[in-house]
Amino acid sequence: MGWGSAARHHDSHSLKAPAMWDLFPIIFLPFKLIVLGTGMFFAIKWHHDQAKKK
């Protein structure tokens, strides 16, 4: 009786973990694009401002 409840609890926990990892790309990819896009914008802006100074 104790083994069955422990196994069921473990199964429900193991099913919950992949669902979190399925959401990881959905959250991480837009964040990565925003960070990289902002970095590229400021890199181009900095080089543009340096060329304007000369």
C-alpha cells in the first residue's frame, strides 16, 4: 500500500518537470533575442557615434 502511493507521487512529479522544461524555450528565446537585439543596437549606435566624432 505504501509503495503504490509513493510510486504514484513520483510519477506525478516526474510528469510535471518536463512541462516546465517545455516552457523554457518559449521564455528563453524571446529574452535572448531582446538582449542580443539591444546589444547590437548599442554596438551599432556606439560605432556610429565614434565615426561622427572624427
